[in-house]
Amino acid sequence: MRQVIECVPNFSEGRHRDTVDALAAAVREVSGVRLVNVSADPDHHRTVLTFLGEPGAVAEAAFRCARVAVERIDLRSHQGVHPRIGAVDVMPFIPLRNVEMPTCAQVAREVGYRIARELDVPVYFYEHAALPSRPTDLPTIRRGGFERWAGRPLIGDRAPDAGPAFLHPTAGAAIVGARGPLIAFNVNLSTDRLEVAQHIARTIRQERKRIPQLAGVRALGLLLASRGIVQVSLNLTQPDRSPLWWVLEYVRERAVEQGVQILETELIGVAPASAIAGVAAHYLQNPALGEEHILDLWLDPEWKP
């Protein structure tokens, strides 16, 4: 049975098309890897690639695009609304088919050690790839960002898991890990008042321990200056517990409370078919609708309803 894993690296570049194209080209040049999505945003100043394949091929593609990022991205002149500590800001590996999480953790560590060794970039491992007695969650590891730690020794709790004890002068640090499926989903609002988006994001963070459907939902309120609007940027880290449609309606209700409407939403990368089917089932008012009703899935010979 063919093994398939996913890699979803987030790079601190969303404005220069030549660099985005070079990152994507580095993935495409690896045989056996399929690049399925490229998402670049100028306000976030961030690009997210999504590619799939067998573990060895995906590992090679991940390193090659990381090398491009370190060569081309200079964080000293980088400004975007999304938090970041490195040019290769975060690089997760996700098991998809005939692969268990320990395999992805092993791939993450192999790629991370290679980045540290060959690119001279300090590396932190997170979630299922985290080393014993080390922080596991991404926000903790990234806290402070590039500006806080540039030029300062990375010692004690800030010591990297691999590589030099200082940030790379232009590429910062890399955070590499293994995790389950995640849905990156943004909700754009009909206002330029940043406090509205920040209030909604703060409410989500405060309520996620109390409301089961918000479990694992990470939220930030951001200003999209190029468009004159604000955004609630969401990561659904437990999509099986946080239905996409439910989170959207929660944000809508909180926005309406402040006299604001939703303009549009954005899906960054890809999402599981079960999540999309759940959205369709809710808005079509058809609770029986499921993945088996999505025609394209039946074209995959290995898909099983």
C-alpha cells in the first residue's frame, strides 16, 4: 500500500512573485511529489505550500524549498501582519494514508536536522516531533518573533533543538514538526476597525475551554491594509471537534453584535473532504449528506467511503 504524507510549509514571503514561484518550483522538481496548492498573501507577507507524496520524496521537496527560502528571504526588511520567527517559519508533516504519526515525526526530525546542518539555521521541533521536555506548541516556540531574538544568544528555554545558538542573520529560525490535519480559515469583515477583529479573536481564545466546538481553535485579529478591511485569522487544529460551519457562524454572530458583516472567507491550502461535506450538509440543510456524495472522491481508486 502506498504511503502518503502531506507537508504544509509556511514561508515569510507573500509579495515577490519570483520568490513564490521559486519556492513552488523547488517542490515540483522532485519526482513523486504533487504540489496541490500555493497560497500567497501580501498583507500576511506569507506563502503556504501544500504538497503530497511518499515520505522520502516529500522530505526531499521540503528541504529544497527550505533552501530556497533561506537563500532568498531576508527578515531584516520583512514586515507583515502574521507572527513569524523565520523565513521557513513553520514546516509541519501530516500523515494521510497508510502512515502513522511517528513516521511523520521521524521525517520532521530528519528534515529539521538537515536544515540546521546544511543551511546553518537553528531549528525547533514541535507537536509530535518535539523532543522530550521541550515546548510542543507553535505559539510558545514562536513567541517574540524574529526581532526579539535577532542577535541574542539562544540559551536556556530558548536554546534550539538543532543548529546554531543564534538566529540566522536573515532567515531566523525554522520550526519543524508533525501534526494532524488542520484547517487554516480566514474571515474578512466589512470594517477597517482592527479592534473588532481583535475582540472576536480574543473571545474565541477565552471561550475555547468552555465551548467544545471551539476546542483547539487559534485566532488572531489582523488588519489587511492593502484592502482596508480586517480579518479574523483562524486555525482549526481539531477539525473533527470544531465543525467549519459552526466556527463561521460563531464569528458571524460576534461580528453582528458589533454591527459588522462578513465580506468573504478564505481557505488557505486544502481541507479534508469531511469538513467540506459538513459545510455543505449544514447550508443545504441535508444532514444525510457526506463524503460519499462528492463525485470526485470516487475517482480515487484508494478512497473508501
